[in-house]
Amino acid sequence: MHPVVWLALAIGTEVVATTALKLSDGFTRLGWGAVVVVGYGISFYALAVSLRSIPLGVVYAIWSGLGTAAIVVIGYFVFGEVLGAVKLAAIGLIVTGVVLLNVGPPGGVAIR
């Protein structure tokens, strides 16, 4: 399977697991707690596989950035959380950062 597909799987399962974490109500609802554990397990495995071919900084920026943005949107639509101008701007900055990490040359410029 292509490394980008592994990364997409890692993001998707992390978002599901994080949503389930909210629904588990502090792990008092065991079914949702099981979704958390399995979801994060799959996510970390898929993340590790994607790291075989994609640089660490790029993988982590995409995984955490897109996961965070998705959770903010889910929080708004599913849990009725407030989504104001500051949060929208923050999501824009996250997406901008992920894009900028990916537009540079493949080897990048070494900073030492």
C-alpha cells in the first residue's frame, strides 16, 4: 500500500479514536473506550509504516495538523463546541504550515 494511504489511515483512525475519547466520558463507557484503544493502536501502526518512506517532520505535521483541524470541525458539528474567528484562523495557520512543509524541495535545505 502507498505510504500516503497509510498516512491517511493513520489520520482517519486517530480522528475516530479522539472522537471516541470524548464519547467514552473519561473511560466510563467501555465500548467507546475500546474504540479509543483500538483506534490509536491502528493509527500508530499506520503512522509507523508511513514513516518508512515519508520524512518524520512531514508525516507528523500532516498527521497532527489535519487531525487537529478535523477534531475542531467534529467538535463544532457533533458536540456543539464554539467555533469562532480565532479558531478558524488557527485552523488556517495549521493547514498553511502543512502545505509549506510539503512545497519545499524533497531534500530540503540542511540547517545545522
